[in-house]
Amino acid sequence: GRPRKALAQKVPTTSDANIVAGTLGEPSPVAAPASVLQKENRVVMSDPSAKKKRGKKEKEPPQPSIEKELQEMQEKLEKLTLEKEQAEEMLKAKDEELDTKNKEHEKLRNELKKLQKIKEFKPTMNLPVGLSLRDQDLDKKVKKKKSSSMKKPSPPYVLWCKDQWDEVKKANPEADFKEMSSLLSSKWKQVTAEEKKPYEERYQAEKEAYFKVTGNEKREQEAMKLLEEEHKQKTALDLLEQYLRFKQEVEKEPKKTRKEKDPLKPKHPMSAFFIFSNERRAGLLSENKNVTLAAKIAGEEWKNMTEEQRAPYEKVALEKKAQYAKDLELYKQKKEEEGADQKKVEEETMKLQKQEALQLLKKKEKTENLIKKNKEEKRQQKNNKKSSDPNKPKKPATSFLLFSKETRKCLQEERPEINSATLSALISVKWKEMGEDERKIWNGKAAIAMEAYKKEVEEYNKT
């Protein structure tokens, strides 16, 4: 190529000197001019060795094949799909469990609601007359106190001892209770029947009076028990019907039932604030305002009001409160009167129930007496039949009875210590173990006896 000429050096100006001073500290990359790049390309094109060097530098590392990458991607996709399917199955199972749990919870809630409503069941009928356990204990204590006043009658000997005690004590002042009792007993043995008669009569009279009182009490108790049983049977059926109706209504109507309030009971009076708010609400609602907004405005106005402005409302509230107190007192008086009337009605019903119970007891006694009479008549008829004709021939014994009579005698002689129960057991065992040949003998004896009995019956019927 052509030889390059050296360039002449330029004399730096003041502006060039300043630029050089500024660029020395921070060297900046300067793009090579296009002429230089063209020259380098020409050199490469002319020099093949430079081309090879550049090719070696520009060679990249060998890339993996596309098929392997696709296989790996497919395997990853398969794994992901499997994981996705497993996750979906798990989610489904959990959803099903949650659904079943929710259904069970709903069922339990419905059952609880039904039970709570069933608790509100109130029977509209009179329950059978009966005392609670506490009342029964109190009643027993009262009865014991009453029975202590009516003592058992003392026998004639005790009555005689009471009369003779002072006399015997005067005769023997130093005698103890034991000595006194022995003296009185010896003296009682010497008393004649005529002297004992007044004491015996007195004892009989007291005994009759005592038994009358106790007998009436027992009869009343038995009668009341009968009546209670009858009432229980009736009320059980009525309660069942009422309960079933109530249950059907509960299942049909799941609405909440409020407690029934007494309509005659006076209502609580309104306070001064409520009286003011009722007056103000009408005006606020006419201005097309909500109920909540109206209530808020009324509350704020009441807070900002002075005592003089509140005074008329408070006066009205006090008057209503006084009227409420009077009405409440009248209501309580009415309730007390109703309670007293109810007690009277209950006492009258108790009297009627006692009469009904006594009638039931009489019926029961009549039926029991009739049953007893029938039994006695049947027994008498049987006895009359037995003792009606002594000449009538009796039925002969069976083969087993004939065998048992003879074997009993033999066993009693052999074993005199054995009881009758063990003897009968041994006889029955021997009869069961007996052969047919031996049994035929006893059957023949029984048959002969039966033929003789038939002949006797024929002769008896002829006569």
C-alpha cells in the first residue's frame, strides 16, 4: 500500500486548551469515525488470516437439540396435569365433606328449634289431683299429729290398773314399778268376770269409736287413690292428643311464638322524652324524613331544650305515672279476688272428687263381694257334689298311681329317712326307666279296674 504521511501539529488555541483540561479528569468514549472502520474492513477482506481469527472469536457454544427440550417439556406438563387432577380430587372431597357437615348442622339446628318450641308446650287441661313429694311428706307429718290426738283404746286390764293404782300404792308406798305391776297382776287374777265386765264394755266402746275414725280415713285414702288412677289414665290420653297437635303445628309453622300477655294488665306509662318525640315525629315525617333521622333530630332537640321547655312534658308524664299506679293496684286487687274464688272452686271440686272416689270404692267393694260370693258358691257346689251320693262308684286309679302306691311302701321301708318330695321324684324316675313288659302288667291292672268301674256305673244308673 501507499506510505502514510505524518500530519502537521496544530498550535492549540485558548478554547482547545480549556477542553483538554476538562477532559483529562474524565475520559469519555468517543465513537470511531466511519473512514477508520472502512479501512479496517478493507484490511480484513485483503488478509484471510485476520478473517479466520475473527471467525474463531465469533463462534458460539453448541446448543442442545430441540427434541430433548420437547421431551422434558412434555414430562413436566404430564407431572403438572397429574398434580392438578390430584388437587381437584382433594378439593372435591373437601367440598363434599363440607356439604355433609353443613347439612348435619342444619338438621341439628332444626331439631334444636323444634325442641325449644316443644318446651313451650302448655297443656290446656286440669292435671290429676295429686300431691308433690314435699307436700306428701308434710301431709304425713300432719296426719301423724292428728292420729296422736286419737290414741288407740287401752285394754280392760290397763283400765282396771289405772283405777286400782292409787289404792295399791297407798297400801305399798315403798314398792317399785316392777313390784306394783306384779301386785296388780296377782290382784287381777282374783277379779271375777262380773267385775271385769264394765272395763270390757268400756274397751269395746272405745275400740268401735277408734275403728270408725281410722276406717273412714283409710276408705278416703283408698278412694282418692282410685280416683287419681282414673284421672291419670284420662289425662294421659288428653295430653298425648294435645302434644301431637302442638307438634304438628310446630312442624308446619316455624315462626316464633311470643309469650301471651294479660290484656287486662295496665301498660307502663311513657316518659317525658317519648311524649315529646311522638309529638315531634309527625312534623318531621311530613317533611319527608326517615324514621331514624327523625328520631336523631328529636333526640338532639331534647338535649338542647331548657328545663322550662321540658316542664309541660314532664308534668304529663307524672300524671300518667300516677294513673298507672292506681290502675296497677286495682288490677292486683282483682287478681287476688280471682285467686280467692279459684281456691273456693278448688275446695268444692275436692269435695266432689271425694264423693266420686267414695262411689268408686263402693262399686269396687261390691264387685269384690260378688266375686267372693261366686267363689264360695262354686266351692259349696263342689262340696255338695262330693257329699251328695256316697253310694256313687269312684273312678279307679291309673297304672302310674297303682305303681306309685306299691313302690312308695317299699321305699319307705328301705329308706325311712327320705322326705315325701324325694320319694315322689324317685318313683317318677323308676316309672320312666321301666321297660314295656313291666309297664304292660300295670296297664293290665288299670284296665281290669276300669272295666269293673264301668259295670258298677251301669248298675248305679239303673237304680
